Amino acid sequence: MRSIILGVFLLAAAGLFAQDIPSVNVKSLSGEIVNTNTFANDGKPMIISLWATWCKPCVKELDAYNDYYADWVDETGVKVFAISTDDSRSSSRVAPYVNARGWEIPVYLDENSDFKRAMNVANVPHTFLLDGKGKVVWQHTSYVEGDEEELYEKLLELSK
Amino acid sequence: MKIISFIAVILCVPLMLSAQKDERPVGRLTGNFNLEAWYYFKDSVIGTEVPPEKTLMNSYANFRYDYGQFTAGIRYEGYLNTLQGFDRANDGAGIPYRYLNYKNDQVEFTVGNFYDQFGNGLILRAWEDKNIDYDNAFEGVQVKFNPANGVYLKGLYGKQRTYFELGEGIVRGIDGEINLNELFDTLSVSKSRIVLGGSFVSKFQKDENIQYNLPENVAAFAGRLSFQHGLFLLKGEYAHKINDPSADNNLIFKDGDALLVNASWSIGSFGGILGAKWVDNMSFRSDYRAVDKNLQINYLPSITQNHAYSLIAMYPYATQLTGEAGVQGELFYRLKRKTPLGGKYGTLISVGYSRINDIERKTEGLANDTLGYETDFLSVSDQLLYDDFNVKIERKFSRKFKAILMGQYLSYNKKYIEGKGGMVYAKAGVLDLSYKIKPRHTLKLEQQILVTEQDRGDWYSAMIEYTVSPHWFFSVMNQYNYGNSDKNMRVNYYTLSMGYNKSGNRIQLNFGKQREGVVCVGGVCRQVPSAYGAYLTLTSTF
């Protein structure tokens, strides 16, 4: 029995390919329901970062991305999707919080953590880098200062 | 074992199909693994005990398989035995969460376990957070239907999870949401956006109470509206629950009500929120006998701020399900960069205030009445439960140096909320400095102080953290309860930690004493119980 299960898992793992973004409904800051499988960037890389307003390292991470965002877009055409996991306790905080901080990255709400679960994320922050086909090529859990440099290197490798 | 073979077959079939036809979608298996294991030490001063097992462990792993429009998933959970601070009812191991799902552009079906939320959750929210030992997943069926652009309908039947069992009550619910701008083409480009929604939930539990004639079916309904114009947003939801005698309300037959209103707006670098909430007798569970976190059908979001610094979050507030009236406001303002006040990189200022009082209950002439009490809608009593005023300033001084300064004034009605002690009045402050020594090497010094005449008295906390991106972190933290009126209790709660990160994997080792509360170390925040020992955490996403 055990070997069958293992075999199945290995087979399935070998099939890892193509669109890695599951189909989950999140909300845009203007209230529209958006399916995450429509996240696309014309064949250019994408960054998906899960965060929350109450999470210090998450905010630091997105502050850092925002500082470099204009440069990254110029050099690699990347698009960042910041998915807030704030629940109905703090989700109405997200829009004014983001605007006051001057973030220019698109932000979505995942109020009941459906997208977080679908991406198998245990704790925020958790960041995924996807290639132009929507395949996850790199990921990172937690954030410390300087992590954006590793992400930038991976981004450059991808854009070569 | 039956479940595992079932899942294996489900995984096998599409794989075999995909092997035959190249145009079939390709299957994808993903998941995660999490483990936290403690080895305990005894500390008679702070009252930690070594369990007979010496070491305890909580773990879980998710496996998710996507194949075109199908998804299947399981979560294995093992509590061998349950960590201190989590409910021992978790003890054991098994697969309490498994589901099969089909989804296309119009419909979605889930059978097995699922989570869901109607509106803000006032009458229904199934969710999980392993860090706070919460999981009220449904087991049953769920259908979502999208008949027209902007129209979203969903319905469910299910029993709720309680540890490795299911509660005996059955929950039925429907929810509908209409986005007027998506539904009507003429409104699609309007700057004003309107979303309307409504939901109905009913629970059934057989009445086996000998003493009382309890209602077997209890209904609740809610309506909501969201209006947005540019960067201004106004959201409101009202919920009503029919008579629902339970352990929470001492078996009274009174109806319940809840109202939640939130407004937010942004103008330039200015942002603000205002919120108000009123709750009366709105605990709603699928078993009338359940207490604590168990078998809750709904979620009443707290409208107090969720603080990340441990001493600022020393006295956190949780919604009083039986009744409360609260308001909240928060302002964010960014002083522009390259201005005299804003400095070279800009400065952020946030000011927050929240206050919760009890509601006014009238019991005159109702001593033997099954309604228990009467209350006027939106009544507020003089009884203060919680208030929090705080100011936070964040400033980046150079590419290398950043600082956060925060101050808080707090009142916490410990007697009402925890059933012991009295009113606690505290002042707290934070100075959080971070300095980049060289590229990727950062040193952080976080100091906090909390001053109070009540409860456990004054605290001082310091943390030094050294991080080397992208892999390593090391930290030393100490929280000193220097102002405790009992000199023997002037304890140092120290923790040494180190961790290593690589791609989706993280390993962390810690040693020390933990005071209960929210702890953020090396980039991850979580809720922890008080304990003394050495522990290991592993997290992996694959």
C-alpha cells in the first residue's frame, strides 16, 4: 500500500508544470471578485506575496519591494501581486493603509485565507516568484532585510 | 487507511488519463509540512511543569492535488501529545480534513471538508488558524453558483469539526451577493461601486434536554451593503438571530443582534478608517452546550487593533459574544520625502483609538422570564471593557538606519474579560531600531516598556536580532517583569533563537521561557502560551 501511495506522489510530482496559480476568488480593493487564475503578466515574471497589516516583517518586505518596484519593472517587466490575509477584523484597514504608505503594487484581499491555503502557506510573509508561464520558480517564507536582493537576483536570472 | 487509498485512487485516475492524451491538463501536487516539538523544563516560579511525556509535538501536513478543474486535498494532523497551551482534546493523529472539489466558470462543488465565510462572518464563518488552535471546518457539501456576471450564490450543509470529531448539530446556509456594477453594463465604468448581499443560516440539534423545551431549529439572517466612491468606502452588515438558548447565554430565549459598520478613505498620503460595532447575544454554535472556541458557526470580528509588539499586545481584546458596543478609528499619514519634516525618505505617522463598552441590559420585572433581559438597540452601558489609544512614528533616516517609535495608553477590564483581577490601566512604549551593517547583514534592537500599577506591574523587554539575508537569523530576547509587586515573581523571560531559511523551508531552534502573548521572531509572528523549554519548529511549503 505504502509504495503505491509513494509512487502516486512521485508521479504527480514529476508532472509539476504549467500554471501554478490555483483558481481561488479574492477581492480587489474596489470590491470586485477576481479569480487568481486570471493573474497574468503577458509572459513576463510575477511576484505573489502574502501579507497582513498586523505583520511587521510583511510590511517591511512590501516597503522594500515598493522602493525598488519602478526599477524592477523597467528592467524585467515584473508585476507584484500583494495578497492581504487580513480577515474581516482588519480588511477595511488595508486600502487606506496601502495608500498612506504610497505602495504602487496591486493589492487584493483574501479575507478567509482561501488563497493562502491553496498556496500551502503556513505563515505570512510568504513570497513566490513565477515565470512568464505562471510556474513557481522560487519562494521564500519570512522576511529579513536584504531578502529583496536575493529576489532581485532570481528575477534577473529569469529575465535573461 | 481507507481514506488514504481513496485519495491515492483519485490521484491515480487523472494521471493515467493524462498519460494517454497529451492535450489533457497536467496534474500538480503541492503541499506543506509543519512541526513544532518542545522539550520541557520545570520552573516552579512561573509555574511550568514537565509533562509525563517530557516532550510534546504538534504537526500537520497538507497535500493538494490539482488536475484541470478538479482539486483533491487532505490534511494529516498529529498531536503526540498536544503542546502545552493547546487543548489536550487534540491528542491523537489522523486525517480530519479531506475534500474533493470541481470548479468551472459558473459552478463549484465541494464534498468533504471546507471553509467558508458569508459577508463579514457575523452569522457564518468556518476558518482555521493552527497557531491559535482554531479549526471549525465543515464536513458536508458546498455549492457555489455564478448565474450571471456579478451575481454570486452559495449554499452549504454540514457538521462542524471539533478536534478529531464532528459536532452533533447540522448547519444549513445560503448566501447571495450582487455586484451592481458588474451586473449592469451601464454601471460598469461608474466611479461609484455598490455590492449588496444577504445570507440565511439555520442549525438543527435534537432536543434531548430533560429540563427545558429547547428549539431544535435556530435561524439567523444577515444583510450587507458596500458602497464605494473612488477611494471612499462604506460597508455595513446587520445580523439577527432567533431564540437560541445556550451555555453562553445561560439558556435564555432572547433573540440576538449584531451591527458592524466600517468606513475608510484615502486622500493623497492620508488614510483613515472609522468603525462601529454593536453585539447583543450573538454567540452562535452548532451545539448549544459548547463553550470556548468550540463549534462556533459565526465570527464577530473584534474592532480593536491587532498589535504586533509583544508588550503593546500584552492585554489583547477578544469580542464578548454575549454583548458589547465599540468604536474604532485610525489615521495614517505619510510626511513626504525630501521635506523638512518628512526627512530624506519620508515619515509615517499612525494614530489609533478603540473603545469597547458593555451594552445596557434591563432585567427589571424579568427575574423569572425566559428572555433573561431586555436591551434597546445600540444601547451602551457605562461599563468600560477596553480602550486603546496609540501613536506610531516610522522613519527611515538613511539607506542603513530605520526607527519606529510607538506609545500606547490602554485600559483593560480584566475582571470582566478574564473573570479575575480588576481594571488594568497601562502605558506602553516601543523603540525599534534597525541598522544595516553591510549588505544583507542587519542588526536590530527592539526595546519595549509597559508601566502599570495593576496586575503584574511593570515590564521591560529588549531584543537583539542579527540577520544575514537570505538564510540566517539569530536573536536574544528578554522580558523582565521588574515591577511585579511580588518580588519572587520579578522574572526574566529570556529566549535564545536561531533559524535557517531556504526557499520554502524554515527551521528554527529556541530555548527559553515564554510569557503568553504574540511573539514575532526572525520574520514570523504567532500566538504562544507560557512555557519553559527548548523547542524546534519546521515549516516547509512544496
